Amino acid sequence: MRPLTPKDKKLDEGIRVRLTNSEKVQMIERCRKEGYSTLSDFGRAKLIRKREIRKIEASKEFSELMGQMDLELNKIGVNLNQIAKKLNTYLGYQLDSEDKRTLNNSYEILKKCFVLLQKYMDYIP
């Protein structure tokens, strides 16, 4: 025999929502995709239950590295803006060896930043 459901857990109240046929089809599809067994479970989850919010705390080391990376990315932006200004100001301007060196250096720094970010992304659940 099935145990009695406590009074505070009984689902004896109802509401009525009117939908178009296409809205109902969309709702049923979302219900299935998200793994709910009934439209009622889906509706309760979407209307009442609070969303899960995960707070990720960064270590002091990570915060310092992000500060350094922010500074480096800002420097790259300044360099690229200088090169773009030269290209846009002087008709027929060709990149010289210094410009090419700056672009290559910027690319290498960006690769290092990406590797660093990827390393820390692997720790996030």
C-alpha cells in the first residue's frame, strides 16, 4: 500500500492556463527535452522553483593573474590602435618590420592569455 502524502506535500490545488495549439506543442517539446515527466512538473519547476546560482570564488593568485592579463590586453589594444591609425591615415601605408613585430608579439601574448584562461576554466565545475 502506498504511504499517505503529508498535507503540505499534497498537490490538490490547480490553475488553468490557456495556450494556443502551437504554444502547447512547444511546451511539450521543452518538457521532454529538459527531462520532465509531466507538464505539471515542468510548469512547477519553471514557475515556482528558484534558479540555481553558482558562486565561483577566485583565488588571490587568479585575481592577480587576471589583473596582469587585463594590463597586457590593454597594451595590445593600444598597439593595434596605433597600427590601425597609421594604416587609415596614410594612403598606401605598408606595414614595416616594427609593425609586424608588434603584431607577432601581440599574437604571442594573446596565445599565452588563452592558455592561462583555459587552465583556469578546467577547474570550474
